Amino acid sequence: MACGYLSWRFVEEPIRRRRWLPTATGLLGTTGAGSLSIVLLAAVTAWGSGFPTRFDSRVIEYMAATAGPGSFARSLQAADVPASDLHAAGNRDAKCRILLLGDSHAMRLMFGLAPLIEKAGCRIDQITRYSTAPLPGFRHVSWNRAGAADFCDAAYQKIQTERWDCVVLAASWYTYVEEDPLLFEALVSGVEKIVASGAKVCLVTPVPDQLLPLPRTLCAAVRNGGNPELIGVRTETFRASARKLSIVLSRLQQQFPPETLLILDPVSAITDSTGLIRCEMDGKCMYSDHFHLSNDGATRVAGFLFPEFSRFAISDGPGP
């Protein structure tokens, strides 16, 4: 409002009334000077990287959560699976080989998991595709995912022909359990196929859907004097909404021995002592949007899960 008034009072009105510009030459010179000023202002702003210091440091930290998972954002088609170089991280000649199979949630988890696998002296490969349940025979209902079945067929064929010690299944299971009442049968089929190849199976559940526009909600809290640490979903609310999947996974675990199937839940990694599943921890946004992990979130979750995962998948060597 103030800038508009100043522009009208000291630029538009004098020009309209020709107070400053009695001649065409004056008009041209002033216009050129104005243009040069705009160019210089833009150059200085660019040189200062937009002057991020004008923002609260927490806002800058939260907005960093929108960054993608880099090279791990791999969405393959069926034709890519047998021919592509699946290697993602770690020693190519490592004795212990891990495969991550899943959707965009797996891509996010990979950002945090890959460095830990590499540090452990193992290798991890990646077969992922956006919005695709990594299961054979699963029917996608709510969205049109052309090619999903072919992708899964190619992935499980790859598992039969190559050797992995452990296959990690990571996906938006809360979404898929609502799509297909036969999710349990599809999970059993997938785990059976993987176990038949000689590998163990580790299934990772996703973090809860916060149902908020993140990280913008955290930034708004900072600007409005709120406390970002109090933003999140209560554990009891989340568990009630996740009851259907919990029943499916409990049945699945009973179907296979614990040395063959491990189910890992990352929720505790971002839950505080009051039972709040938080959107931010230690000044960083744990989500890149309402239900995907950010890179910081993936690092935190992977670090939380890795000790148990390592005991299951790495320390004991090859699976059954």
C-alpha cells in the first residue's frame, strides 16, 4: 500500500503533469535511469541470493524440506527393470546385498538408508516406481496406474533371477489398504515369492499423513508467533485411523516366522514424550509434504530403524 502511494505521488503524478519532464529528452533520460535502477536492484538481489537473512532462520530450515531425494527419485517402467543399472549405493562386490522395492515413499527412505548400508560395507539396489504398490497381482483402484502390473511382474522376475540377501518393501501401505480388500493376499504372495528366492523380507510402514500443507504450516506458525513443535497428529488418533492396516500386518507377521519377515514401524522416530507425532524435530521439518518424509526426516527415520534392520538383514548373513 505504501509503495503504491509513493509511486503515484512522486513518479506517476509528476510525469502525468510533466513537472519533472518538460521535454521528450527528459522523459527518455528519466525512463532510462529508472530502468537501470531496476536492473541494478535485480542484480544486487541475485548477488545476495535473495537476501535469505530477511527470513527467520527456522523458516529457511523448514523450506529446505521441499528438496527432492536427488538421484534416488527413480521411477522405473517395466522395460527398465531387467536392463537398467539398479545399483544405488555401497560396494558393488559386497557379500551382503539389499534390494529396496517400493513407491515414492521408498525413494524418500532411500535417502536416509543408503548411506547407512554403504557404511556397513553392504550394497543396496533400488527398484521403485511412483504410486505403485510393490506387490504381484495388486489391483489399483483409486488412480489409473497404467503399467503398474507389468512393473511388478518385472520386479519379481528380477528377484527370482538375481541374489539378494534381504528385500525391503516400503510403500504407502495406508493408501493401498483402502484401495484393495485383497491387500493381505497380495502381501502374502509377494513375501512368498521373495522368500522362495532365498532372501529375507523387511516391510517398512510409512509415517502418518499429517493432513497439513507442509512445510508451509510450520513457516506460518513461526510468522504468527506459534510453536511449530506443537504441530502434529496425536498417537491415539493415528493408531485409530491405521487400524485396518495394523490388522493386515499382524496377520501377515503370523503367516511367516520372525527370522524370515521383519515389519518395522518408523512412527516412534518422530514421536515426542507427550505422544505427539510431530511435523518437526530439532528445528527441521520431517516431511516434504503432508505424508512423504523430507531428506532430514528420512535420515532420522533410517537412523532409528537401522540397528534392528541391521541385526535382521546384515549381521546374520544370507536369508533362508
